Amino acid sequence: MMGKDKTRGKQSLLEMQPVLCRIRFLVVSFLMVLLVTASPAAYANMNDARVLQDRAIARMDRYIDHFRRTFDQIALRDELTEAALELERSVPLFQAAGAREDAARSMVKLGDIGRYLSDWDSAIRTYERAAREAGAAGAGSVECKALLGSARAHLYGKKGAGGALELVRRALPLAQQVKDASYRFDAWDMMAQVQIAEGNYVGAADSINHAFAVVGTIKDDRDLYYGYLDRADIYQHFAEKCTYDRDFKTCLDAVERARRDYESAYAAARRLGWDGLAQQARGFSASLEDREQLLRLQQKMHEEILQEKVFSPKMMNDVLVSERFTTGANPQLPSVLAWIESQGGLPPLTDARGAYIKGLLNESAGQRDEAMGWYLRAVELLEQDRQLLYDERARGTYVEDKVEFYYSAMLHLLDRQRYQEAFDLMERSRSRVMSDLLATKSIALSSPQERSLYGSMLQLRSETAQIQTCLFTVRGGKEPDSSCQMWHKSETEKRSTNRGAVLDDDSGSRLNIDIAELEAVLKERQSQYDTILDRMVKNTPKLARLVTSQPASLDAVKKVLAHDGSEMIAYVVLESQLIIWHIGPESLHVRSVFLPRSTLKHKIEHIRQSLVDPKHPYDQKTARELYLYLIAPVLPWIKSDHLVIVPHEDLHYLPFQALQTERDDRYLGEIYQISYAPSAMVLATLAGPSALARPEVLAVADPSLQYAPDEVRAIGKGFSGLVVTETLANEADVKKLMAGKGLVHLAVHGKFASDEPLLSYLSLKEGKGDDGKLTAAEMYGLSLDSAKLVVLSACETGSVRATHANEVMGMVRGLIFAGADALLLSSWEIDDKATAEWTQSFYAAAVTEPLAAAARTAIRDLKAKPGYQHPYYWSPFLLIGR
């Protein structure tokens, strides 16, 4: 039962009208009388304290049970008031008698009452007192309760998922030591709630499975009820991804799993006699019927859009371009939102979602100014919530299902030609985690040792996430997916015998997963991660919380472009339109292009299929159509020949240099110098364009690649430094030798891990404590501050996973964080010989030309050679930088 829309269950007690004024007055009055009149013997009366505590707990139990049965919050309200007084009286009596554990237990109950009454600050202070008292008494079970209570107050009252996560991590080891298995259930269940708040749904699924693993031991329908609700909530979040993802089969499967868990929660509540909560669970289950209908409608619309011929333009006049960005009133929306409200689904206006929905209601009624005000308020609240998340994964996933808050406000600002504010919102919505990391780096990761430790932490967290994804897949009864394949391959290479997975001898390819063994490996990784995290908290405390970066202003970006002699084209992919920003040194143009996301995604998938295999003809028709949609609308204002592309969502998978003009069939990469950037802010942090000149080089080749040694030897002839071609270099040596080099070139095998991009790697030689896989996570720890250019002449090194929250996951982020000014990477499995010829041409030009100009020269030279006309050979190389 997660979030504000579920607080009527486990947290719905929090909605009660505050009675704190009365409680505080009575407590203060009583304590004053007590201090004046009581004798020392009264404080020491252990029996009196025990009676007071037992009586208070009984009152609380009656109130909670009454609420669960009836949802009535009024009739027994005075019971909480009396319980608070009795608990306050019991604390000093226990302390005077030396019973610190009992005193802490009373404090925990007082914290619970504060939490029920939404007095979050008081509850947190009381829980903290209780945790200290219990810790001093060696009462692990009470300390665990105090920490979990505080975590709930942080999460639901203060929206502090980061603080809640730290508290749950402290509680879990204590719960493991308590004989009562319900403590382990509560701790893992609370971990799942925090992970859902962060958007880490796979991790939440793993945590809730840990909780259910002990249910057989406790056999308590109360725990089962909440566990089923929480797991159903996780499945609901998976189903919601089809709002922007198009895997309808998976989303419908998630709806069915959520329905089964809601029905199980209903049955558990009925057995307990909790009629009110049983009715609530049945209502949740019924609401899934509407969710399923909506998904099927989305699926039908998606299929119909793909068949629509209007999105196959042959000339510019066939593309609908507008300077109007919002759609206006929507007469159907109020009835939809009214139904949501009837289901208890509208959050309060103090919540980002509540403010956003209020904006939707205003917009549907044609109240545009009011709508924009609420959208901006939603963004403000979202930014506040985001700052309460401490690490980069949480900040990236939290925004994923809320990123439309930024877009709605941006569109209204664009309609009013308030471009600076609209640009600010666009920048806030993309690659913020990378920007936050770069802002944090100078104050928390200044030494190579700190960066290396940080890279190790990312590596272990990614391995943990990969195993959790595999477990989630196989527990759901599905065939092992790519996460299992990648994990199995890695473990096979690490161990003499496989732990957790073996190849089926009959099929030769199908994996059989031993869940118990896989869980053992997961536990090992989590333990290693916790150890590194503790070291980081101790040695680099500033890294415990990322700095919140501020986006680059529109004027600052224009100055960068003026200095570089370039122009920026930035995109925002929305459900039914594409927003194109053209920004020049002294110009700004923004247009809306009518192109549904489903159509754009489909076209990019088609062109990618024709790009990655030269045996298939290149899809020139789609290449021309995408040119008309993506470039032609702003073509009249382009004055320079250097374009910086800032892609969005699926556009990250499109090499713009392979687009074709509709008139002379020339490719964009032949006409323009093209470079890429994750965001304008990241671009502004990179060094300006310049020729390579003659930097000191580290160039490494894998001799098993036929043309890689010649490629690297050619570099050695033009630059001074270290060239390794005869044997594959050791990973540890390569990482060490990168420091101080102006040019790093690695012509080795590479592999992109789509399920967990930070585990993408370059293949080097193992030894000296390294496994021979230089992963994207480990790249965060490299020393590349001297590198003007890093070239990874390997397959798929430029492949990324672009999340709906506009985070670019892959090697790019790690290398920029490590200090590289520019990157040259590949988008797919490339041809060895073509790569050698492309890079030789590139380096020859880069001695005197800026990098983007050298890349254009390399494209022209290679395309002019016989046999290399197909874009497969010359278009996979992406230059990230200015």
C-alpha cells in the first residue's frame, strides 16, 4: 500500500483530524504536576509503568481495529489522547527503574500516535529518542521498530525517500537477529515501499519477495494483507509503463498479477473481520478492470496509428508544423478525472501529482492561466521531492512517471513565447542525474581513489539490479531473459562451477535457473555493496547526497554556440507531437511537429534494422521521411555547418548522419559536422571544439581483431605515446595508463548490456585483481581529466538506454564523469576493416581540424571508397562533445 492514494489502508490513520493541541496541553499540564508532586518512589514503581503501557497499547489496538473494520476515525479518537498521556507517564517511570527497553517501547508507541495524527516532526523526534534508548539498552527488536516507524514518517510525511532508505538499511540487520519473523517481514516490506517511492520497481519486487519468504513462518493474515497490497502496487506500476512504453503484453500481464494479489488481500481481510479494508481491497481490484480497458484501447490506437498513411511524407508540405503547442479544452477529461476522484485516487494539492491533476482539470475547462499555474506548482513540488533522494539511481527513476509535469508547463510557456522559462523546464527534464553527478564530483570525488570506490559501488549495484531483474522474471514463470543470460555468462567466466544457473544439455541454449542459488549470489553482492557504501559514507560523506545542479540558461547556451560557431537542435518527444528547438548564437525558433510517439518509434526501429546489416538494403524512404520531420522544419534558420544534436527518448537510437535530404539524396553527415550532447547543460561543461594537434596517446588493440592492430599502429605513427598491439593489454594496466593522456584509443571487443547498461563492458585481459571487463560502472573511476578525446573503437560502445526520465544510461555518462572532453563511440556491431579506415581518415584530419569537422571528412572519405556506400560502414560513429 504505497503513496498517498493508498494511505486509507496501512497509512489512512494519518488522515485523521489533528487532536495534537489537546494532547500537548494535557501532557504538559500533567508533567508539570508530576514534577511538582511526585515522589522518587513513584518514578520507580515498575508495576505502575507496566500497567500504564499495557493500557495505552490496548487503547491503540482498539482504535486501529475499529478503524480497520469500519473506517470510522471519530468514535474512538479519545482513546489515542488517553493512550498518549499514559505512555508519556510510563516513560520516566521506566527510566527511573532502569528499564530502558520498556521506556524505548513506550516511545515507539508515542511515535506511532504522532504518525497517526500526521505530526511528522514530533513522530520522527520521538522515534529517534526511542532508537537511541533501545540501542543503549541492547534491545534490537525495539530499535528495529523505532527505525521502521521513523522510516514511515520520513517517507509518507516528509517525502524523504533518501532518509527512509538509510533508516531501513539500519533496521534490516536488526530484524534478521530477532526470532520473531514478523520483524523481517516488516523490514523487507518497508524496503519495498521506499524502493517504489524511488521508482526502483524491480528492486521493490525483490524486497517484497524477501518479505513473503517469511510469511510461512509467521502465518499472520495481517502481514499477508499488507504484503499482498504492496505487491499488487508494484505490479500496477509495471502496468503504468505502457503510458510511454509499448510492451502491451507485459503490461496486461502485470494487471492480471495485481488483480490476483488484490483478491488475496481481500480474502485475508475477510478472515480478520476487517470489513472496511476488505471493501477497499475489492475496490482496488475492480479499478483494474478500467486499467485493463485503457491499456487495450492504447494498444488498439497504437496499431491504428502505425497503419496511418498520413505519416509518410514525400515533401516538406506534407509535414504539419505549428507554433501552437497546447491542445486546449478537453470535454472528455473532467468525467475521467471525476471517476478517478470517486475511486479515492486524487492526491492532495500539496502533492506534485495533485497539483498536476488540478492543472489538467483547469485545462480541460479551458482555464489556461490557472492550468499553467498548477503545472508550474507541480514542477516546484516535484523538484522539492527530488532533492530528498540522495543517489543517482533514485533521482533518475523517481521522475520517470512524472516527467510529463515538466512538459505540460513547458508547452504553456511556449504558447506565451516565454522561451527562457520553457527552455529551463526542458533542461530540468533531461540528463539531470548526469548534471548532478558532475556538480557533485568537484566536492566529493576529487581524488582518483574516491572515484574508483564510487565506480565499484555502481558496479555492485548494477550487478545486484541485474540479478533482481532475473529473479523477477523467473519467479513470474517467464523464460529467462537477457538479464539472466548476461549474469550467467559473467558467472560462468568467474567461477569454475555455475552458481544459480546451468545450461540445459538438451536444448543447448535454454537456461535453468536455481532460484535458491541465485538468491545466495544476490545476498553476496548486496553484502559487498553495503560494505562499500559504509566506506563511502565514512570516507566521502559529501557523496551521501548528490548536489542538485541548476540547468544552463538559454543565454549561456547561446554564448557557447557563438564561441563554437555551431547551432543546437534539441528535441522533446511527446505522445502526439514532436517539439523541435533550434538555437543559434543569435536566434531561437521552436516548432511543434505533428508526429505521434508510436509512429516515430516505429520509423526508428525500421531504419535501425536496415543499418545494422549491410546485406539488407538501406531504408532510404524512412531516412528521407525522418529528415522531413526532424531537420526540414528548422532548415531555413540553419546558418552554420556544425549541428549539435540533443536527442530525446528513441531519438538516442538514431544516427542523424544517416538521414537523407528529400531533394538531392545527400546524407546529413556529408553536409554538416554533427556532434551530440545529452543536454545543453552537459554540453556547456565540456571543452570547446579544437583540433587534436599532437597529444600524448594511449592506443590499445585486441590482436584477435584482424584490422585493429594496423588501426592502432597507424595512430602510433602520427602521435607519440604508448601503443599496444601484440598482446591484449591488462585491464588494470589500461586503467592506470589512461591518466595524463590527451588521447585514449581502445580498439577491442565491446558488449552493450541493454537490461543493465552500467554492466556494458570492453574486453581486456584479466589479472592483477581485475576480471578483464572494463564496465561502464568502472569508467566512473577512471582518470580522464587530461583526455581531449576518448575513442572506443569497439562494437556498441555508443549504445545507450534512454529512459523515459531522459537519463542516458551507458558508457557515455561514465566517461564524461571521468573527465573526457569528447567521446567517439560506435552505435552497433561494426565492420573491423571499415572502422580502421574511418579512424585513419579521422585522425589525419583531426590534427588540424576540429573533431566534428574531422568526423565529416572521415564519412566523406569512406563513403567514396568502393564497397562502403551503405551507411552501415560509415554512420555508426557518434561524436559526443562540442
